[in-house]
Amino acid sequence: MTYLVHTAHAQLGALGLGCVGWTLTAVALGLIQWRVWQVSDREVISSGVAWVGLWRACFNSHTLVTPGFRVMHCKYISLTEAFTPPEIVAGQVLMLLSLLVGLCGNAGSVYALRNAYFGLEKSPPIRLVFSTTGALCLLAAVMSLIPLLWNLSSVVTNQTIKFPPEFKMPQAPHSQHMGGGIGVGLLGAVLMIVSGIIFCTYRLPVPSLREEVHLDSPVPSVTFNLGAFTSSGGKDNPAFEAQEHL
């Protein structure tokens, strides 16, 4: 059994980063503050601020109230609706896939660390498992980055969404800026990228001569080659032989 614990310290830290990144991705998926709209007309939107997320569009109102949200009015954004912009459709699909792939990556890292800590380097190869884990983490990060950057671009260019009348949303906001959902998602994607790179850079140590010696028996046997001594070209000492005859 080869001692490999000292080779996986960085990967243990990468597991922590991957778990935090995956959690932040899940949090970002549920937040409604992806795109923050500033509205000038406050007749319906009392606070003058509306939030557009991947699944809902919400705003505070004293006249319209959604049951369970107190003074907040929310409407569900469906994947198949004609008004749903492509960046939100991509976010609903890719963010869910990112969570699934990231979960597989974190599970693979736990399995790889188990093999490294218990010296199970032969079934299967630890380096292969770490590389696969890193690839899954990087793939999950890319899947989440696509909708995150796409929605960020829509905010920067002040793109609007043609909501149906029942949403009570304006046709265009006075201005808009990035919400906390995109920021949390970007941070989670960066952590997943860092963890994936660390997993991919795992290398097994080069075995030394001492590690190649088998220490299975309590007393290792040593074999002397007497021919090597006799054929080395040495000469007998006459004085030593004379003392032996006394």
C-alpha cells in the first residue's frame, strides 16, 4: 500500500471550493434578483423596483398581492412561453444541468480522495479519477457561465422583455442593473473553475528506491554474492594467515 495522503492536500481544499461553488450556483438559480429594473411609474409597482429572475418576475405593490408573498406580486416565467427571452430559457436549462454535473464532480472528488487516503491507487487509477472530476467541474462552470454572461450582457445593453399584461410589468424599464443573482452565480462558477483546475493538476509521486523495497517480511533477507568478493582482484594478507596458525 502506497502512502498518498500527502499528495492530495490541494485536492482536499479543491473539494471544499467545489462544494461552495456548487452551493452558490444553486442559490443563484433560485434568486429573483438577476435583472433589477428601475420603474418610473409607481402606480402599480410601489417601490419603483422590479426583479426579473430565471423563474419569476416580482415587485412590491400595495395594490397587487400574490398569496404567500405578503406585499410582493410574482408571476412565473415559463420555459415555453413566447415572450420568454432566449437568455432566460438558456438559464433555466443550463443552470439545472450545471447543478447535476457539478454534483457528479463533487461526488467523484470524494471517491478520488477516498482512494488516495486509503492507498487504493490501482483500482481505479487515482489520477484518472481526479482528471475526470476536474473535467466535470469545469464543464459545470461553463454551463453556468453561458446564461450568466448572456443575462449580464442583456443588462448592460438595457434589453427589455415583452411581458404579458397579467405580469403588470412595464414594456421597458427606465434603467436596469445587474442583481445579486448574477453576482452569486459568477462567484460560484469561478470557484468551480479553480477546483476543476486543481483536480486536473493532480500528479502521483515518482516512486523512490526505498519505496520499491518490499517490507512484507519482518526481517528482510540479504544474499551475499561471494563470487563478487573472490573475483574482485584482492590479495590474501600473509600476516593474517600466520596469526591464524598460532
